[in-house]
Amino acid sequence: SSGINAEYGVSKRGDLGNDYIEFNEFRFFLLSLRQYFEYWEAFARTDADGDRRISLIEFKEAQSKIEVWVGPIGDIDGEFAKIDTNGGGMILFDEFCKWAIAKSLDLEDDDDNIVVE
């Protein structure tokens, strides 16, 4: 809960501490969970060999798919290097998420527009 709160700048108002999701935080928690699921789905579609890391080759092979989600990428090698913040030569899920948030990644075939009443 505190990690999600910190990521999105939400402060705790209740007295249960950071170990619990309080009622007024629950909707935000579900929206955040759904968004991270979308990032996982995009990550998995890019990670062709399923090793939970994205190589430069996988990133390049998925460029057209990724551009549908985030818009044009001019320098694919430079973009990869920018995402790979730890310099390990592979994009990890947390690195991918930070980039996806900054790029407002949106899968073309998700259910963003479904309204549940």
C-alpha cells in the first residue's frame, strides 16, 4: 500500500498505518492494480522468450507493437538504454513500468472503456 501511495502521491489519512488499505484508498488501489496488470500484459507481449526480461532484440522486434501503445519511437536503441536504468542490458518489469507510466502506455485491445455500474 505505501509503495503504491508513494508512486502516485497519495497520503494516508486514517489511523491504521501503512500496512493496510483503508476504505477510502480501496478504489484507488483497484485502479492501480488494474493499470499494473495492463503494464504486465504489455511487458509479457514484448518478452518473446518468457524469461521476464526484455532484451534489445525483443524490444526491436516488438517496436511496431510498442508504438501502437506509446506512439512513435525514433531511436529504438536510445529508448532501450533510457528504460534500462540499471544498465544490465535487459529491461526489467519495474523499469518497464516507470517508462510505461511516463509514456502513458495504453494497450489497444484492453477494456479501458467498459463502464460498470
